[in-house]
Amino acid sequence: MTSPATPWRTVEQAAARAQTGVKLIYREVKAGRLRAARVGGRRELRLTDEWIDAWLLASVTPQEVGK
């Protein structure tokens, strides 16, 4: 029996999606720059792909590509 698909990601899954480290995810959530839902213990967080993508887009530094 398979479990239903869920939109929620663990911190480890969020870090993999963003191609960053787990510590950066925790730091950005603590700073209020990355939205997360707390579900239990002190460090038990869940994130959605939408929240991760929004944070990435807000965090990028635009670079001009040479002609």
C-alpha cells in the first residue's frame, strides 16, 4: 500500500530541492526569509515547494549575461 502524495517537504527535502545545506534552510526560516510550518518538536519543520521557490526567487542576485 502506498501513501498519498503530500505537498509537504522535510527540511532535508527542501535543502535538496534548493540545492543548499540543511543549516541554511534552518537559518533562513529563523530569520523570517523562508516560510515554514512547525509541526511538533522544536526543529520539526515542513515546507512546500511554493514557499521554497518563492524564497529562491527572492534571494537571487540578478547577473547580466555578456553579449
